[in-house]
Amino acid sequence: MTDSIKHGVTAKGRQELKKHLKGKKITYKEAALGKCYECNLGYRDGKFSCEIPGCPLYPSMPYRNKGWN
């Protein structure tokens, strides 16, 4: 299991990432949430937007700034 799952906070994407790592089928939305969780290292420093609007998953980022255009 990855370090971000062991030590990350409970946030959107944690369960989805765990499900994927167990080899279970996940939806696109679950994959996006899981990748954001992994990319943000389990949101160890808080549940904030990654502020990388160039990322193809940014529109699905669960904690993104809703005012960004």
C-alpha cells in the first residue's frame, strides 16, 4: 500500500485509490479522485486545490477553487 494511503488524511479519493490498488473496477470519476489523492500525497497538508489547471484531471479535482476560469 502506498505511503499516501497509510499516512494521508481521510479525504475524497482515499477509498477510490484503495479500491483501485486492490484490483477492483472503478469508474472514471473514482479514478480521477484517486489520482488527485495520490498526486497530492494524501492531502497531508490539508484539503486544498492543487492549483495545477494544466492537469487534465483538474476539472475533477475535488477541492479545486470553484472560481477558477
